[in-house]
Amino acid sequence: MSYTFNFDPVLRNFNLLLQGLGLGLAMAVAAILVGAFIGFFLAFGTLSKHRLLSAFCRGFVAVFRNLPLLLLVFFVYFALPQWRIRLDGYLCFIIALSVYAAAGLAEVFRGGLLAMSIGLRPLQIKFYIVLPVLLRSVLPSLGNSFISLFKDTSIAAAIAVHDLTFYARKINTESFRVIETWMVVSLLYIGTTMVIAFALRLLEARVRASLGVRR
């Protein structure tokens, strides 16, 4: 039996897919910003001479790096209300994604600090490495992390956040055009990640040029 493609139901709802795509990008941006902020301090904490602080930060990174993101999302969404902390699905997902990102980015920043801090005093590290040079060092990893977080936003549909995957499932349910829907959604994800990767390469080159660094 031959299959006849019909993209009309998908195209009629294309604005919903774009809306979901935009929400996914927004959640990824929020997560990378919050995650980088937390991860930055976690990286310093793991290298701290205070044993309790170092142990806490290392434990935080170890736990949340090894937890599946979906499990973390479910924990935030379903467990927090048991402690009378009620948040909507969007905020729950951003919190979970930010914590997940922080654990990974802490290792990125920690690696950058270890590579560049040899022979410098703590005050010098803060002023001469952390601000300009660390950014240059970890920017490629930050870019990769952002792309990964953007793709991970597809999990948000599991808690009814209206992202791209949520609307794709909605179109599937209403039109039964499963192949066409996921083909279009796949192209949207691929195209968006390629644009992001290209933009990040331009940003990396601009940052390197501004700091006078040649590859």
C-alpha cells in the first residue's frame, strides 16, 4: 500500500510550530544564562581550599550531571507541590534545565580555570583570567551546551509545556499526519541548530579578535 504525503494540516498549523520553536529557544537561553551563573560559582567552589564547600560543590555536580534530565523535570514538577511550592510548568522546566546545565557548565569552567590559573595568585586569577580569558577559553563549550539544551527542551512536552514537540503531538492527534509532522519538526530542529552553530562560530571569532587572539 502506497503512502500519500499531505503536508496541508502541518502547514495550516505552522504558526504553532514556530511559536513552540520560539519558546524552546527562550527556555534554552534562560537555562544557559542561569546555568552559567550557577556553574561559574560551582567551579570556584570545587577548587576551594575549604573542604566542606568543595565537597558540597563536587557532590552537586556529580549528582546532577548523572541524573537524567527527564527525571529531574518530573521531580521539580511533581515533588515541589508536595512541599507547597507551586510553580507553572514553564518555570519548573526552566529550573530543572538550569540546574542540569549548571552541573555540566561547572566542569567546563573548572577545566578552564585549571588550565589557566597556574602560577597566579587568587586575586590575579579573578581579574586577569576569569573575566576576559575564561570566556574565550570556554566559549566553544558554552555554545555546544546551548545547542544541547535547546534540543533538550523537547522534553518539556512531557509536562504539557507548549513547546515545538507539544504542538507536533497536537497536530498528530488532530490530523494523523505523523510522518509529515515529524519531518517538518525535524527540519525545524536541524535548521535552527545549524543557524545557532553558525552564529556561535561568528561570535567566537569576534571574541577572539577583540582579545587579540589568533587561532
